[in-house]
Amino acid sequence: MNAVQQDVHAILQLGEGQIAKAAQALIDGARQEADEKLSAELSRLEALKAVNPNIRDDELSAIESNRQQVMESLSQAGWRLDALRLIVVTHQ
């Protein structure tokens, strides 16, 4: 195992840049989709409130608060390597 340890570390470092770019693209897409969907829901409720007095202000506040929390969480999102499976074959 010690014989391949340096090679594994080198491969992981090379892949890290590529993975970071791909992960950031996924996170950016998730942020955009979340913002669109939650903003649309907020707009829908605001339009409904204009014709329906049963829509309470706290419902609108809850949706806006939820949107802000989701956006903040996605801003802090990142990637991490949870596991690595390595098969080493030795010839004897």
C-alpha cells in the first residue's frame, strides 16, 4: 500500500481542480433553480393575496425566509471526498 500512496495522492490532487469546477457548476445550477422556484412561489402567493384576504402576511414571510435560508445554505455548499476505494493487486 505504501508503494502506491504517493501515486494516489498525486492523482487526487490532479482531479481536485476538475472536481471543484464541476461541483461549482452544479451548485450554481441548484442556486438558480431554487431561486426561480421559490421566487415564483412567493410571487404566486403575493398575487393570490391581492384577491384573497385569507393569505396571511406570515405565510409570505415564511416563504421569503425559507428562500433566504436555502440561498444562504447553497452559497456555503461545497464538495468533499467521502470515500476512496482502491484495489491493489500484487503478483507473487
